[in-house]
Amino acid sequence: MKSRKLYNRITVLRKERNISRKELAEIIGVNFQTVGYLEREEYNPSLDLAFKISEYFGLPVELIFSTEPLKPLIEEIIELKNKIGGQ
Amino acid sequence: MKSRKLYNRITVLRKERNISRKELAEIIGVNFQTVGYLEREEYNPSLDLAFKISEYFGLPVELIFSTEPLKPLIEEIIELKNKIGGQ
DNA sequence: ATTTTTTGTTGTATATTTACAATTTTTTAT
DNA sequence: ATAAAAAATTGTAAATATACAACAAAAAAT
């Protein structure tokens, strides 16, 4: 199976928690360069690794990883505000 | 990284849709034996493959795959009914 | 400014996933 | 009961993810 390119928000989420790649890597139990590869979207994680990341951030997989390029979080917020406000 | 064993509900979901492994395999674009390996939980999918399966069934990844053994769907329903009824 | 920490890059080795083929067993249909 | 279809099993090859090391570049701290 030719794997599609996947997008993710690891960098932003990690920055919001103020931890380094090295720290995140230790928490999820991978080499710190592996986090680098993931953040640069040079390869896709296994489902198990995706789960570990999702568990650490306390977020569903779909909010972190996507088959479509991910909008900045701030844009997502604005869209949600519009949706609610426009009812 | 030593990968944890993951559990999934592919077999049940597939049966509910009345399709064979071969058909599912064609839809998600993998070899039909690969579906077999996944259903027998002999190995974990990549995140991309998990996404393809989740897209086909129209369900979030977390409802199909889990790090914990998955209860039969019927039990989930009963638990949800109890939760709602007991308010 | 310079030291320290973090991030990026490159290359190689290992582990895991996926493909594919051939055969056996089980289930379903007739 | 028999045939046909589906699923399981086994083995090998390929592709991809992950580990790890060494070094360069960039950012942050002092």
C-alpha cells in the first residue's frame, strides 16, 4: 500500500505545553529524532505511536493527525465561533 | 519502540456491512490477506491504513481500534442505556 | 558575545507492516 | 452431501517506521 502523506499538529501542541522534543520523546517512549521526523512530516507514525501521542495530549487522534493539511488552531477557533454565533 | 498489541472491531463492522475481506481489502486498497492479519490482530495497522478503515466505516479511529480489549458492541449499548436511564 | 539547548540533517541498522503466492481449513450455498 | 466461497496459515520479499550516531544550524539563555 502506498502510504498517503499525513499532516499533524505535534509541533504546536508540544509548544503549547512548553516541552522539548527530547522530553516529549521520553514521555511517549521513542527516540527524540523520531519526534523530529514526525513533526517535519517526513514519515507517518504507526497507529500505536499515534495513540501514545494522543494519550499524552489527551486529544482524539483525529484532532492531531489528518489526511488533509491542518489549519492553524486559531483559524479553527474562529470558524467554530462563527458557526455558533450564526445560529 | 516496542509496539503494544492493539485490538479492533474490524470483523464485526465488516460483517454488519455484509462484505467479505476481499471486498473490504479492495475498497481500502490493501491485499486481502492484510485484512486477515489485522482482524486476527497479528499486527497493527499504520496510521494511514487505520484512517482508511475509519473513513470507510464512517467511524472515529478510537471506536474501531483500542489499546484495551474491546467489549462486544451489544455490551457497549447496554452500558450506554444504563448511563442514560440512570439520570 | 559566547555557551547551552534545541532543532535539523544525513546515513546506516533493525523492526514492523504490507504484498504476494500457495495451500489448508472452515463456512456458506446449492 | 457436495461444490463454491471465504477465511486461516505459512513463508518470503518489499516498503516503511523507528533507533541511533554524528554533526550542522538555529534559537535561547547567560
